[in-house]
Amino acid sequence: GKPGARAEVSVEEAADLLYGLLSPELYLLFVRERGWTRERWEQWVGDTLRAQLCTVAGNR
């Protein structure tokens, strides 16, 4: 089961999103190369994952 997950998002697609968005390469690009703070990246990645994967994106 995927409690709270959007029905149209397959397990494979969810895994791809998690793999890509939580990759060390993306983190380093935003934080080291683009100058984002760790906190800003954490907020962005959390918001992005909620919007892509969850039925209610605003819940935290």
C-alpha cells in the first residue's frame, strides 16, 4: 500500500522521483554550486516530493 499517495503515481515512478530528487548530485548542485542553504534545499525537496507524491500536498 501507499497510504496518502496519489493513486496515479506508480511505485516505479515514486522510486524514480525519490532517487532523482534525493541524489547527492542534485543536493551538491543546489547547495555547493548554486549557493542554496541546506535548509532551503530541504524545504524545496520536501515540498516537491509532497506535491509529486501525496494526495494532499500542503500537509506537513
